[in-house]
Amino acid sequence: MRDDQLFAWTTANRLLFADTLDDLGEAHADDPTLCAGWDVRTLAGHALQPIRVPSWRFLLTAARHRSMATACDVIAARLADRPLAEIAEELRRTAGDRTKPWYIGAAGPFTDSCIHLRDLADPRGLDVTVPRVHWVAALDIIVSPRGRESFLPAKGHLDGLTWRADDADWRHGDGPVVSGTAEALAMVMSGRPAYLDRVTGEGVPLLQSRFR
């Protein structure tokens, strides 16, 4: 997938994310999301990370805390320390940013923009998502070597299973089948147990055991 296409899709997804933040409003800023430990405000702050925080600064923060995950938490909390509407306005204004993170490039912010939109919308029952073609592209990124390092909850999370999209011509891996929409596959691949009841197949018990 060309970077120009990924950047265009990321821009559209960020704008949709900003609109969803405005629809929710400050009253829902402390609500939980599908990102464990992150409320709506913190997730909104994280959406600005690739725009506001250069790779070198993120790596310094990760080195200081000896953890990439902790660095994400620290940066998200810092960027989120203000009214939700202000975060949404900045995200809308900077949605077209074309910064490429050092390790995964344009594929990283794009895939994040798909997953985090559902992290935001799903717990509140909002039917806000990205087009199916975005989800198929995100699946290709997630199963790539660098995507596995960036998006899987644990090493080996995808192994020994056949992943098959019901709504697209997409298939990956070998073993018992886990099937669902491209969206559902991307969300369980990236560690969202809330989506386990949206996939089917002989491979689901094995998948469930990995979440446990």
C-alpha cells in the first residue's frame, strides 16, 4: 500500500475520531474505552502522539521508563490534560499530518486510526467505523513482521490459526479457523477481548485461551 493512500485514509479517520469526540462531549471524557486502562480523554491524547511527538522523543521517554508501553501511557496522559473539545479541535486541525514513525512508517498511524476509532465508539454502542477497505489494509499491516511487533498483545498471538474474513477476500495462516468481519479480526488480533463474541470457528477456543 502506497504511503499517499495511507496518509489520505489516516486523515479521514482522524477527522471521524474528532467528530466522535465532539459527539460524546466532556460528560463522557472519563468513560472507559477498549484500550485497557485508558479512558476517552487519554485515548484522545494518544491519537495526537504521532503528530506531536517525534520518534526520537518517544524513544527517549521509553528509555527513561524502560518500557514502550509506559512511554505511551505517559505521553497520552500529558497530551490529554485539557478539555476534550480542545483535543478534538487540535486533532481536526492537524489530521493531515504526514509524520512517519521510525519503525513502522505510515502504516502505524493508519492502523491506529482504525483500531482506536472502535476503541472509542464501541463501548458506547456507537456505530462509527472506517470503510471495509481500510480494515483489510489494516489486517495486511497487522500480520506483517513489523505489524506483529507493533500491534499484537503478545508474541505468537496469531500462530496456529487460520484467520478468515467473512466480508472480504482475505485469509492468513494455517490451523483451526477464526472467522469474522475484517473489523472483528483486526480488533481481536490487536488484543480486544470485547470482540471475541464477534468471531466464530474451530479456532475460537484457542484464541480465547490466549486472552486468558
